[in-house]
Amino acid sequence: MQIPGVDWVIAATIIAEVGVDPRIKCPGAGMWVFASASHLASWTGICPGNHESAGKQRGGKTRKGNVYFKTALITAAVTGCRKRGSYLADKHRRLRARRGTMRAAVAIAHKILLVAYHMLASGSDYRELGPTFLDRLDHRRNASQLARRLRDMGYDVQIKLRAA
């Protein structure tokens, strides 16, 4: 329940569908139930679709999977991206601008599932990255994008790194 958007009902749904330890071995088969987070996402049907034709990649549909689990995760994503000052809210806002509201919700549901898998597999707590995590990844790219936007608005912009 530490993940934004995950209440006790959705947490119970995750535990009921995945189990307490998603990396246990199947009895008799000798294989992991879910060997990785991407296997779990594929089984759930929340993994990103892939449609490629003639060398061009286009967005594909998500797979058919566990309908009830997928619905619970998307509900968690929609409510989780309303929490101000969280990484998921910032990521949802950026994706929604490019892809639309529901596709962004499915992408956030995928992120919530990956986080839940790693939390259950390692027994660790949720670590909030914060709303500025994506801005801190590449300062030069962000600076050039902001300067370009100001130039488009009619301003003269010169980027110079501040002395430490």
C-alpha cells in the first residue's frame, strides 16, 4: 500500500493474483512462476504492445490477459497519478500529453505492476523518486528544449552554465 494509488483492495488483489513471493518454483515443473517482471506483465496483459511493419514501429494493442487484475491495476494508475509531488503523476502528465489519457493510464499501470513485483520479490519498501526525477536525467536536453520554447515565443536566449 506504499505505492501511490494502491489501497488495501488493490494490494489484496495483487497478492491474490501474484502471490507473496512471485519468484517461487512451480512444484514438479522446476521453473519459476514468474521469472521476471516482464513475464508477469505479459501474463497480466499490461505489457506494451508492439506492431512493426516495413521497418516502422507503431503502437500496438496490449495483450489479452487477466481482465480483473488488469482492471485493478488501471484503477490504481488512475488514482495514483492524482497524488501531487509523485513520480507517477509526473510521468502520467508527460505521457498524457503525447499519447492520450487512457494509454498513459495503461503505461502507469505497467509501472505499478513492475514496482509491486520488485517489492514482493526483494521484500523492500517503495522508494518515491519524486516529481523532478525525469528532469534530472538529462540536464542538457531539458535546457535546450526550454530554450527552444522561449525562442518560439520571441525571446533571445543564451544558455550558460552557472559557476559553482
